[in-house]
Amino acid sequence: MILAALLAVYGTASVICFFAYAIDKSAARKGRRRTPERTLLLLGLACGWPGGLLAQQWLRHKSIKTSFRLKFWATVALNLALLAALLWCLQAAGVSLGHFILRPQG
């Protein structure tokens, strides 16, 4: 149940993040007002980074600018660290995480 909820959160956030990158790419091409990089990074931090990564590859957007990519990967690392901490706390509290995560025996 917990893992299904996490997959739903990451999936939904990734779709939103992907579309935010696509909208920004379109705005860049048309000379319109752009989505702030901070917004794209926060969407990635809020579990949308898989969609952001996919958009960087498929749309070739924000894939070259080194300063953005460093910040992007920092948000990915922070998101994964927070996810690991959440899962550890849930496991320590005795919450069943499903059969995909092995609990130490003993």
C-alpha cells in the first residue's frame, strides 16, 4: 500500500514536471515568458525528477547548462535521501512496506 502510494506520487509528479519542461521549451522557442529554473528544480525535488530527467533527454531541454544540471542532480540526491529516510522511519515504526522491500530477520 505504501509503495503503491509512493509510485503514484512519483508518477503524477513526474508527468507534471515533464509538462513543465515541455511548456518551458515551447516558450523558449517562441520567445515567450519562461518558467523559472527554480520552479523546474522544485518540481523535480517534489518527486518529479524522473519526469524532468526524461524531458531533458527527450526534449533536449536544460540538458547542456552545467549550473542547472548540477542543481538538478543535487535535488535528485536530496529527494532520494528524504525517500530513504522516510522508508527507514516507516520500517522502524513497523509499517509494512510490501514484499518488494526486504526486512532484516532476527
